[in-house]
Amino acid sequence: MVPARRLPVTSAQPRLVVSCVAENRPEWHTLAYNLALSCMTTRSTYPVRFVANFVDGVDLAAGRRIEDLGGEVRVVACVDRRNPYLNKLRMLELAGAEDFDVLAALDCDTIVVRDLSPYVCMESVGAKPADMDPLAPEQWRGLYTALGLSPPTTKYIATISGAPIGPYFNSGVLLIPRRYCGLLLDAWTDMTDRVLGVYSDHPGTVPSQWRVHLDQYSLACALAATAIPVRALPSELNYPAHLPVHPAARSGIEPVIAHYHKNITANGFLTRSRSEELNADLHAFNLRRSAALGISYSQLPDLPLKERALRVLAQCRQSGRGAAARVRGKIPARAGT
């Protein structure tokens, strides 16, 4: 298996752009603001630009709050109404209009808690192996075969399960050299259409309950099709707050980017993580948010009990459906069916 490792920066300081894509709705305004605040207030070895992309428009007050932090705001068109996660492709378009060296394409529900500089590289795309793999090996083989691709043989370590997985990455944190943005954009867009075709023509390849991860399947296939060099980022570059990280997936460094998912209160403060090592960073960010917005805050809140119960129930249902699908995939079809 390929270990995630820390790579040194080059002697010249790469010009880094951190970007996200958000919907034009209040809850997304909060997420984008949190990410902007974290980027603009976290110490960095060299200057960092922040660009928030809003789909189909942006509330003036929400945009102004980000600009007041020193960030930039763009309005972009929706990529594909069939899957809103595909809007993240708009970030790669920055390479055609902006002059920078590396794009840190982040999901809105992340915050930067430490300097990104030591992990920026201009020679390869950085991506963290996914928390877990929803597809069985035979399903991956079926997907690659349907797309006319040779299945990759490289193995990584899944963040949550600790199990070996193929080159299947969480698309919420990608460090992309500008030189590869255009190539990856074209390939990722093409593979998205083709994977949607597999859903239609080969419905048993990807079970319906896992099709929500379209952007990550198409990313894996785009990387396989282009042979763009990829390096595995350590889990600390995309550290989940909602689930504990498997010891085998830890690299011994402190978290750099926290991916908090829905661990957030109604007034925008981050809640306690199941990974205790992350909680001090979440609390420190909440203090900065409190000072920046003048909102009272004292201690790290817990996720509401109702939300925790719903999340556990949903995870159990997903796991049950996934296990059932894997069992069905191993049972040979009866004659005449």
C-alpha cells in the first residue's frame, strides 16, 4: 500500500488559491464564511488567496462578509442539476482566468486549522483516500470495464475503516497544480457523463444507495484515464470530525484541514468532534468566529441528541444496504433469470 506522506515544498514559494463552491442559501453562506475566516486568519508561510464561488447568484450581504475578510467572490453557473456536488468542477475553471500555482479545492464544510504550506506540491495532485469504500472490488472492476479502463492496482488505507482500498479519494480536499487543472476538468467532466451512463446501462454495477458519490467515482476514473500523477495526502489534510480516524490512517502530525460535515449549530459554531485531538482546534476556530461576528460563545457544544440519533440510524441503514448488495453480488444468478 502507498503510505500518505508529507512532501517538502519547492524552493520557490508556490502561489496558493483556496477555493470552494457554495449554493446561494443561508446555510451555505455560513459554511463559506467559516472557511474564508479560517483561511484568512490561520498562519501561513506565504500569502493565500481565497475565492468563494456561488452558484447562480450570491446574497450581497453574504458576499460582502467574505470580501471584508479579504476573500474574493465569484458567481458561477450550475454544472449539472442531476448532482449538485458536481458544481465543485467550477473551481478548476479558475486556472483559465487566474494566475496561481496550486489550487486547494475544498468543500465548504471544511476549515483550515494549520499552515497548508508544507503540503503544497506543484508536481502532483494531492488527495486523501476516502473514509471508506462503498463499492466491492467486483463492482469497481465492473465500473472500470464498462468505461474501457484498466483497473488500477495501487492500494491505499481508508481513513475510517483502516481497510485497503484502491485509488478512491474524498473529493472534499484536493491540492491541484494549475498545470493539471484543465486536463483534470475535461477528464472529470467526461467521466461524470460516462459514469451516469453506467448507472443507466449497467444498473447493478453501482448500487442505487451509493450513487450519490458520483463526483468521487468520476474523479477516480478521470485520474485513471489521464495518468495524472497523484500523491496520497495524510488523513490530517482532510480530517473527519463526525467519525473516528483509524490508527492505521494517522500519520503522526496535527490536523491541518478539518472536515466537519454537519457538525455545526444553527448559529454557525462547530460542535464537538468524535476525534478528541480535533476539539481544541474547533474550539479555537469558534472563538475566532465569535470575535469576528460579535456572537456570544463560551464552550464547544455537543451535536444535538436528535441529530446524533438520526445520524447513527442513517449509518446503520447504509451499512446494512451495502452489506446486502455485496452479498447479492456474490450469489450467482439462477438459470433463466
